[in-house]
Amino acid sequence: MTSIRIVIAAIAATLLSMPAWAQDKDKSTAQQERMKSCNAQASKKDMKGDERKAFMSDCLSADGGKGDQKMTAQQQKMKSCNAQASKKGMKGDERQAYMKKCLSD
């Protein structure tokens, strides 16, 4: 009789935890779909390097890449200058000098 109770308790515990498994699966699937979508958009725009990283970060954020509306003017300028430097393939001292000039304009 005791073994039947143990089996019933184990089955009940398994059944009660199933909705939690389903929720975790849905969350990962939604995140995976967002990742696929963002990745496809970045590829379509032929983005590479820092520009792609910045785009992917924005796109994958909770607000779906609408963070520009919440950014200060300085943050928007920094993002723009960074993207331009990436497009030009600048690195090291050249990039630092460009960023300094771009941000001061």
C-alpha cells in the first residue's frame, strides 16, 4: 500500500510541474525566434563587426530595438559615430581620433 502512495505522489508531482516546463520552453522559443529574426535583419543589411553587435544588442533587448526613443541626444550621437567608424573599418588610434572629433562636432 505504501508503494502505491509513493507512485501516486511521484506522478502527481510530475503532472504539477509540467506547466512550468511548458512555460520555459515557450520562453526559449520566443527568444530563439527573436534571435533568428534579428540575425536575418542584420544579414540583410550586410552588417559586420561592432555595427552588427550594436544592432543585435538593440534588436534583442526587451523593447525590441526601440531604445533609441529613450536615449539621450549624447547617446544617440555616440551610437551614430560608432556606427560610422565601424562602416569605415577604423580601429585603434584612428578610431579614437575619429570618435573624439565626431562627438565634439
